[in-house]
Amino acid sequence: MTKKILIVSSSLRGGSNSEILAREASRGASDAGHMVEFVSLKEKEIKFCIGCLSCQKTHKCVLKDDMADLIGKVQNADVIIFATPIYYYEMSGQLKTFLDRCNPLYPLENKFKDVYLITSAYDRSENAADRAINGLKGWIECFEQSRFAGCLVGGGVDAPKSALSREDLLKKAYEMGKNI
Ligand SMILES: Cc1cc2nc3c(=O)[nH]c(=O)nc-3n(C[C@H](O)[C@H](O)[C@H](O)COP(=O)(O)O)c2cc1C
């Protein structure tokens, strides 16, 4: 079955490793026949959630920025892949802000189901992304139709573009997309 897949890449730097892996996942998903939309948070204006909760009644955010458009993409998706660099053993602040700003969706019926994570980190250990996974699982738990579908832990990549020479990670990312 063809699915609508939204990929949200949250690294803001050029030559982003997590974005390189996310693009491989995109290629795999396209090859599998899915409809893929790739969004980078570079040059997007996404303010912090101010916690006013007016979105719980109006289903709209009082803040005027790029999130209005992005939240529509989340609503349209069947599957979401988030990509983040590991910062201090957590997800990037920009991804956390994106997740917080999805609060207008909290009282609604949503269709996105499988949610994946792609990470990149200097650290090679398999548990380097554990806190980021845990944080994302907290968000997923708040959307009952949704489930955590898997994480690619991209370890041992630090300098920009270093993921390009990591055949193992590129293959895993491609397979993630292909097997959705
Ligand atoms: C502010 C900051 C914090 C970081 N913290 C960690 C860390 O806790 N563990 C780690 O292994 N790498 C850490 N790194 C390295 C990045 O995770 C690594 O360079 C990654 O490949 C960056 O992904 P990107 O190219 O997609 O931005 C940190 C980098 C920055 C800039």
C-alpha cells in the first residue's frame, strides 16, 4: 500500500550527517513506491511553544511562523521519520521545539501511525541515542494511534559529510525507508 511519508530533518548545519542518512531513507521509501515529502528545518522559523494552551480549543497556534505549514504536513502523513543530531545525549533542541509545537494536534484525531528516528553522533555506542529515543517515545505516547517503529543509531560520525563514507549506515537508512 502506498503511504504518505514525511521526513523531518532537524540538523541546521551544512553537510549534516543525520540529513544524509535521512535522504537515504527517503530514497528507500521512494523506491518502495511511497510518496515522500522531505522537510529540513534549516531556514525555517519555529518559535518556542509559550504554553498558552489556546491551541487546545482553537486547534491553531497563536504564534505566526513556519510551523503552521509544517503542522499541516504532519496531519497529512501516514508515517513520520524524524532525523536529529545527538546533542548532549539528547535530541536536538530544534526537534524538541518542533514536537512541542505540534501541540495543536493533541486534542485531534490524527492519522500518522509509524514514527521512526534517525540519529547521528560522534559516539559509537549503541545506547548513544537512548535518551533521544525515550524523549520521542514520550511524544508518541500522547498520540494514541501512533507507535514507535524503530531507530537508526548513526554512531561514529562527527565531521560534516562523514556519513557519506559509512556504507553500513547508508545501507541501514535505505533499508529503513524501503521496509516501511
Ligand atoms: C552542541 C553539540 C553537542 C553534541 N553532543 C554530542 C553527544 O552528547 N554525544 C555525541 O556522541 N556527539 C555529540 N555531538 C556530535 C554530533 O552529534 C555529531 O557531530 C553528529 O554527526 C552531528 O549530526 P549532524 O551532522 O546531522 O548535525 C554534539 C555536537 C554538538 C554541536
